[in-house]
Amino acid sequence: MTQPDVHEISLHHLKITDPFLGQYQQLVRDVVIPYQWDALNDRLPEAEPSHAITNFRIAAGLEHGEFYGMVFQDSDVAKWLEAVAWSLCQKPDATLEKTADEVIELVAAAQCDDGYLNTYFTVKAPGERWTNLAECHELYCAGHMIEAGVAFWQATGKRRLLGVVCRLADHLCQVFGPGENQLHGYPGHPEIELALMRLYEATQEPRYQVLARYFVEQRGTQPHFYDIEYEKRGRTSYWNTYGPAWMVQDKAYSQAHQPLAEQTRAVGHAVRFVYLMTGVAHLARLSGDEEKRRACLRLWENMARRQLYITGGIGSQSSGEAFSTDYDLPNDTVYAESCASIGLIMFARRMLEMEGDSQYADVMERALYNTVLGGMALDGKHFFYVNPLEVHPKTLKFNHIYDHVKPVRQRWFGCACCPPNIARLLTSLGHYIYTAREDALFINLYIGNNVQLPVGDSTLRLRISGDFPWHEEVRIHIDSPRPVEHTLALRLPDWCDAPRVMLNGRPCEGDIRKGYLWLTRTWHEGDTLTLTLPMPVRRVYGNPLVRHVAGKVAIQRGPLIYCLEEADNGSELHNLQLPATSTFHEREGKGIFARQVLIQAEGWRQASPQPESRPLWQYDRSPAQATPQTLTFIPWFSWANRGEGEMRVWINECR
Amino acid sequence: MTQPDVHEISLHHLKITDPFLGQYQQLVRDVVIPYQWDALNDRLPEAEPSHAITNFRIAAGLEHGEFYGMVFQDSDVAKWLEAVAWSLCQKPDATLEKTADEVIELVAAAQCDDGYLNTYFTVKAPGERWTNLAECHELYCAGHMIEAGVAFWQATGKRRLLGVVCRLADHLCQVFGPGENQLHGYPGHPEIELALMRLYEATQEPRYQVLARYFVEQRGTQPHFYDIEYEKRGRTSYWNTYGPAWMVQDKAYSQAHQPLAEQTRAVGHAVRFVYLMTGVAHLARLSGDEEKRRACLRLWENMARRQLYITGGIGSQSSGEAFSTDYDLPNDTVYAESCASIGLIMFARRMLEMEGDSQYADVMERALYNTVLGGMALDGKHFFYVNPLEVHPKTLKFNHIYDHVKPVRQRWFGCACCPPNIARLLTSLGHYIYTAREDALFINLYIGNNVQLPVGDSTLRLRISGDFPWHEEVRIHIDSPRPVEHTLALRLPDWCDAPRVMLNGRPCEGDIRKGYLWLTRTWHEGDTLTLTLPMPVRRVYGNPLVRHVAGKVAIQRGPLIYCLEEADNGSELHNLQLPATSTFHEREGKGIFARQVLIQAEGWRQASPQPESRPLWQYDRSPAQATPQTLTFIPWFSWANRGEGEMRVWINECR
């Protein structure tokens, strides 16, 4: 397999101008990053303490005290540093950069002489380094710090943190490998694989790719490393959530139940799965490894065609924050962690780089505009970890199958995986808009931006504008002062039946390959592509194997999934019905929905007077009579911004 | 409040002749009781060891060893003894009676000098008696042994076990009460209350009723006894299922969150709730306590009108085997323990005795003919603890919200509460058929039987025959050789719109009071009442507040709820639709359904060819097309007798 070269676009040369997502980026810069910095320093009286910075100070010998927090607490600092790095690309901020530099010095000071870096083990259990890969997130934390190191170098040119993480990675190369005195293990929570691939791409140091491959290929082999290390450490167990050593025993939870080459289904902890596969896809492309590519294709297909929510969520169940099985997609007990959709976007990016196939961008867009945006409140301080498609708040606190579901976004809390992940994704959106291949520039997402990138000896400058995802027209302007011959590959979204492309006002034709319109020519300054992506409101119907949506319909416009909320439609949303033939009307939102498109349709409510005074059931005739009601749909990512109330994506359809 | 006297019918004078339930009684005698005896003695290689008899031998000093099993293991022996007692009423069995006498001697030998009786504490923790009422089932086990003692005396006239349990009850009267040196506590798991009331009724010893009232009235008062004893014993906790001391903290789990007089909703562990209320209703009637009667009416109403499954199941969730909240009645994640429906029948019996209102008999019948019968396989050796209304077996082992759900009945296992409970209920069915009040003989259930009972100075003999629940005609023959003046109150079931009653071939009229037809006359030998209860197949519709059944319909005939199974209807039952207007056809079942009425109707299947090769969703048109299909419904209690397969009670309705 020969793979075309892919060039990572420098975020210095890409500026998001999107009226919609630009707001989110600004929110991350202005609110989320400072808020998270306060959280890391335990300055939020309303939130659980983080202690993450203090852990580093203690590890660095600058302070006395005990480690506090999750075993993976270090990763919050790393993710914050990564978000800061990408944010500095968008907008220089000397104060913020100085703060970050100080944190980096702190991280460097906490690094051990041999390159080891992890405050939990350094402070709390120095003798237990690398004795519990299955459970203890050491390599996970290392991976996040490596990502931060690469990002900070790319963003600022400063090599301080890159040096730290190269020393860390070099230490890993010594500790892990096939040698007699090396550990033959691999992490319970993947992340190091994708991080080593980023570090390899940044430094071109082959041993980082070799180690990434080693971790991937060791995974799930027998005799099982998790069992070996479990016996070796005297059968101690860090997590006992579901009984002693469950994480060691339930190997599918960590995708370690069998070698990747034999795996056929997306299983286990959803975040672990997509993190692992992000690294594997990157490795497959850069090493031209056809077997690994086939594993990526196979497992993506299982996930996307049998275990993916319409909102771009993955992970059908709370137990293990995990996949369930094919076609098991409950709307109310779902987990669909924000982090899992972020990981899904990362996985999709690597698949796009390898395959140039729009199906991956379709999923990326779906996850971004629905679950990821929905994961953060517009104040930048409240977050969903769990993203249900149906909520009945009156029941949540009584039925424990809903213990994980919150009816409104929560403040930062102890296991703060999602908020900083949203921050680093939104600040690095530029990496997902394009795939810059040597043979074409793929435009994956129609987010407004200006970019410049090298094409051969020339520089291609282009500018995307429009009002996506609300308005159908996207314009792509060429701003290169000198003509550039190149191919632009425009994604034709799966939700759009009849896209139209004009060049300088005239119809324009090209080849369609794997869902992209390939347009090859010499581009001149002032050339303008006008892409019209009609966005009629569309009904969506589930596969008949998904029992949770039988007889139901969902509403989508552009990439956005819509829902009903109690605030607009009253309670007991299960009694609302949308006729199969009703007409949709678009309405401009107001207040918190300003600039958003709302949708209305005439439907029915099945109701009976004073149902609370009636028995639980009756014979022969339904107690409910249909009365007409106007149904108002809001974009699902906006739900739960008006207090607690019912919400529902899949609506009963009637004829 | 003055309550009419109620006379408990002696099971010596009542013989079940019912062709349908008679088989179950015979099964209990021939199979279940011997099988359970083997289980109690650890002679079932396929089942978890019980150790229950050995525990008594160790406590009696006849054997050395350790206690093994649940903290409430003794209750299995007690429940077995009770089932044996009722079984001996039906059919003398000298060998079985001798075995039971030996067990009773063993129980007597295990009793301490002061009357205390509990093998767990005697063998394992003698110093910890009465230190953990919230968690440790001491009073629960005592209650079951008291029930066995009363039953064995009533069945055989032998006072040996009655003497043992009176000594035990006397010991309790010393230990518990308002005195300074007495414990002010009450059990975490109610049962002693209903047992003391039975013992009071049997012995007329007032102190047993006084103690029952004490337990009921102490419940939920402040300062809370569970907290006091928790502190006193050094904050140790027996159960840690949901975290340390959860059972102490979650007081609603044990209905101990507030005094009964203040409780307004059925909450917590469903079995505990109905056991408690059985005792409270009995106490309310016998003591004429209007406040307690009002609590019974109030809590019954909440349960029956907001938290009861159509199958007579209660307990919407696995966590805590508990009620959830009003109108939260999921069909697939439901718990609906067999024991809870048995307790519901006991509660209904006591309400019937107090109120003479058929609504209680309607629920009793529903629970008996659906959940309780469904709880046991026709081999008498396999049991459901959990009784779902919808099962999708392919998903069960992957999604942990279904961990408690089994797709087929299981063998006897360690926490063997349900099987012996089913046995004692089915052997004592005679107690539920009639309510023998001084002013009327209420016929609650139309189970074939002969009975004789005193009416004033006379003896009323009557005989019920028919083929309930399959055939609409029930005959009630008077067999008294001498005329008897009395009132027969015939229940008019809620599922029957147009019951007809003939006396000796002529129309017969009476008063209808609270759902019973009161017929007062002098009855002569040979008088025959013919009660026709038309049993058309009826559609059942849920209250609009139950979101799990919106747009769905269930099928009922007589008291039986029907369901679709995969074996008859293919898989993916969620794609089947029953038109609102289709005609039902009754079919005589064959094989395992011999003598049962099956139901067919023309319906539709929403299907698409090769759904597994299609995406998870599609736009604009449903991928499914309707094709006609004959739907076959079986009685729900018969489900899962043909191996694993899908099952569904609530079916999508179409117009």
C-alpha cells in the first residue's frame, strides 16, 4: 500500500473566521482556558478540587504534601497546555504564554533523571512504576504530555516541553520493547500510540514509530500481559468499581481481549477504542501497513454502521462507559461521552488522511456539530459528560439506570476528562477542516477560515466563508497572489442530495471520488467557488434492526440533529406525534437561540384529561385522544439551556 | 371503624380440583418440595450449595462446621416447612410429614435457651445478636419460622413447632418494646409484622399483636434506630453492594425513611414494601385502627394506580430490587421479582379481608395468573426471579442494564427466595380463593375447588368447577345437605364487561357492592350458580403518562396477559405492528401449550431486505416496508419454554 504524503497544516497559517464556531473558539480562549487554569489551581470554590498543579509542585520538590486526585490527574495539565498552545496560534497572548512556560518549567522539574514523568507514581508510589499498565494510566498521561509537547513546539517554536517529552519517550523506548530486560506490556488506556505517532511525525525519530507499533502489536497477545503483571504485583487492584480487578479481567474493556488483527467489533470503553484506533490509523498510513489499515476499516465499519448514534455519540451504556453490541442504541440510558466523540473525530481525521473518503468527514462533522458542541454550555463553564438523546427529568433521580444522566450541564468536576478535551479540540479545529495531501487539498468541513499552505514551490491561499451550518451557501475564495495549479477536493456531505458548485459564477464540473468533488486547475487570485448545499429539513429513519427507534423519526437540517424540548412543547414528549407528511417551517431563533434556525411542524398530542386520576391502563380504547399541536424543534446541541425539562430526538411518527 | 369478623378457611376443608392450577399444586407436591428438600441438603450437583439444614445441625450442636450461605438462609427451611404443611392438608404423606417432624426437632434443638433462634448469629456471630436490625434479617427469619409454626399446627394439629415459635415470639416481646431495657428497633426487611399477626390470630395472645404494632409504629421515627445501632456497633456494615452501609443510609429502601402515617408513595425494595403492608393491613383490620387502614388504602392506591405492571409485577428497577417513581414502568429493565408479586397477593388478601372490594382481587388474580405462574417452569425446577415484559436476548449479555434479566428460567440458586415462596403460595391457594366474612362468603378467585365452612351453626359446602382461565363458564354448586342461609359475594372481574349469573338455570339478580355481586338466600343442596364471564380478546392501552407504552397495545384474555415470542413470530419483534382494527382468532395450543388458548391476528412486519448491509439510518423514507404477517400471541406466563428468544408484551399499534 502506498499512501500519499499528508502535510499537517500549521495552525499559524490558519485563522478561523467562522461566525458560528469562531464564537466557540473565542469562548475557549476567553473563558474555558482561564476557568480551567483556576480549576487546576483549586481556585474554584464551586468545583471539586483538582490539585493537578500542586501534584506537579510536590513531584518537583517545590512543596510538601500528598498526591491528590485521579491516577490520571496529570493529563488535565497536559490537555490544558495543549489547548493553550493551539490558542496561542490563533491569538498571541504574552501573559498566557508566560503562565504556560512556567507550567512547562514545573513539568520539567517534576521529570525524573531517567526521563520518567508521572506525579502519581513519583509522589505516591515510586516503587510501583510500570507495575500496573492495565489500570494506572501511566502511559496515558505520558501520551497527553507528549501531545502537549508537540503542540507547544508547533505553536511557539519553543523546544522546552518537546525536549521533556522526547526524554520521556526515550525512557519509554528503553522500558518497553521485545528485549529480555524490557517490559512486554502496553497501556490499559490507549493514548500513547497516537501521541508517539504525533511525536514521530514532528521529530521524524523512527524509534517513536517503532514503539507505537510495538504497543499496538503486543495488544491482546497471549500469555496476557495484564495477567502476568497482576500476578507479579501480588494481585493488587487499583479500580474496584465492578469488583476486584475487573479492569484486569475484562480485557475487552481495554480492547486487549485479542490481537487487533483478529478484532471484528468495536468493544469496550468507547474513548479507549477511538484513541487506540487514532494511533493505529496514523501508524497504518505512515508505515503503509495494509493489515493495520484493514483493521481500521473493519472496526470503523462496525462502529459507524452498527454502534453509532445519529448525534455522533458512541458508547451505548454507562457500565464501563462502553459500547454494547450491534444495533443496541438506547436513547435514554446511553453514555455517549463527550470525550468519545472527540476521540471519534480524531480517529476520523486519521482515516480521512489515509482514505480520502467523505464517509469519515460525515461522521466527523456529525460528532462535532452535535455531541461536541452540545457538550459545552454557552458560558464555557458547564459541561455534559453524558449526552443522551432522550431525557425525562422527573424519573432520573428515582431509577438508577439513569444515575449517569444529568438533565443540565454540570460544573467542572473531579474526573475532568471532557472539558479540557473540548478545549483542545475546539482550539485545534484547523487540523480537521482540511486534509492537505500532495495530490489534493481536501476540504472536509465548511468552517469559515483563511489558510495558506505550500503546494510544491508555491503557496496556496484560500478563504472559506459563509454561515455554516445555518445557511446553504459556502464560498471558497482563492487569495494566492500567484497562480497555483492544484486539486481542491470538496466534500459533498451525506446529508445533501443536490450540491451545486459554481466557479466564478459559472457551473463547474469535476470528478467525484469517494464523496469528494475533485477540481483540478490553475487557481488565480480572485477565483471564487460557490458551493450550494441545500439544507431542507429531512426526516431520518433508523435501520429496522435498531429497536429503540422503531416507528420513530428524527429531524435533521444540514449536519444538525434537532430535538423537542419541554420548554417549547410541554411535558410528556412521548405523546407527541409527527405526521409522515407534515410540512416543516424554519424559524429564526431568538434569545439563546439567536442566529440559530428552529423548525416547526404541525403534529399531534395524544392526551387525556387528568391522566393522574386515571388507572394505569384501560381496555379496548386508548384513553388518549389526538389534539393538534405545533411542534417546535431546536438544534439538539442547544438543549438544556433553559433549565431542567424533557428532551427527545426520536419522535413518534404517525400517518 | 368496626370490621366484620373474618374466618380463615381451614385448608383441611378445601380441596383444589382446578384442572389448571391443580396441576401446579401437584407439581409443587411431586417435584418442587422434594427438589427443594434436596437443595436444602446440598444434594443438587447442578445448583449452588444451600447448607441450610447443615447450618441448623451446627447450631444444634449436632455437627461441627461453619455457617454458610446468606444471612437469611434459615428462611429457606422455614418456607419449605410452610409449603410442606399446606401440602399435607391437600394430601397426607406420612414420609414427608416424618421428614418435616425431624426438621422441626432440628429447629427446636437449634433454639437457644432464651428462645432466640437464628443459625447465622448462633453459629457465626453469637455476640452480635440484635446489633444490626437494618441489614441482618434476624426478625425476617424469625417471621418466616413463625409462619411455618402456625402453618404446621394448622395443617397437622402438632404443636411442636408452634411451641418453638411462641418461645421465639415471647423472646422478641422481651427484647423489643418501649421499655428502658428493651430495643426500640424494627427490621430492615419486614416479615415479622405479618407473622406476628398470624401468630396472634392463631393463638389469640395479645402481646403478639402489641409487638407487631410496636414494630410498625417505630418504623421511620427519629432519632433513627438504624443510625443509632450503626454507631453503637462501630459503623460496621454487612452489605456493601452499593457502597458502605448503603442499606443503613438508604432508609427508603426499607420503607424506614419516615413513619408509615406520613408515607404517601410505594418506595424502596418491593418485597419489603408488600410484606410490611400485609402485616399492617392485618393489624389495621384486627385492631380497627383507622389511621393504619388509611395508610394501607393510600399506599395501595399509589402502587396499583401508578407503579404496577400489567402482569401484576412490581419493582421497576434492578437497583435495590425496588420501585422507581410514578409511571416509570420500563418493560425491559424492570425487576418485577416473583417474590414481590407473591407479597402483593398477600397484601391484596389482607386488603380484601378489610375492604371486601374487588379491586384487590383483580390485582391478586393478575399477579397470580401472570407473574407468579410465569415464575416457575413446568418442570418445577427452573425459576424466574426477574419477570420482564420485553426481552431481546442478543443484547442481554452486552448491555449491563440487563445484567439481572435472564432469557430463560434458572435453576435454584444461592439467594433462593423465590422458589420456596412460589411453593408455599401455590400450596396455600385456598386462603386466597375466599374471604369468609361473617356477613358473606366472598368468592375472589374462580379456581375449581370443594370447600366446607361453618356459617353460624350450619355448615356451608360448595364446589366451584369450570376451566378457568380458559373457559368463560364457572359453576358454583351447593353441596350442603341441609339448607344454609348466607350471602355469597361473587367477584365481577375488572376484565369482564358483561358477566351473567344464572341460578338453577334462571337469571339471578343481586346487589353489586364494591365489585362483588351479593346473593343472599337460603341455599339448598343442588343449587347451582352458573357464572358466565365472557373472555373476548381485549386490547389494553396504557395511561398516557407511561412513556414506555406510548403508541403500543397489549393483549389480554380473561386475566391472562399475552405476548409475542420469537419462536412463533420471528425475530425483531419491535418491527411487528398490530392494527387497531384487526380481528383476533383463538387457537387451541399444542405441545407445551396443550389446553391453553393461543391468539392470532393479522398484522404487519416493518422490514427491509438485508438490514445488516444497510447503514444505521437513512433520509426521507423509512427503509422498512410493511408486509403482512400473522401474529401469534401466547399467554405470557408460558414464555421462555422453548429456549432463548425475543419476547414482547407491548406491541406497536398501527391504524
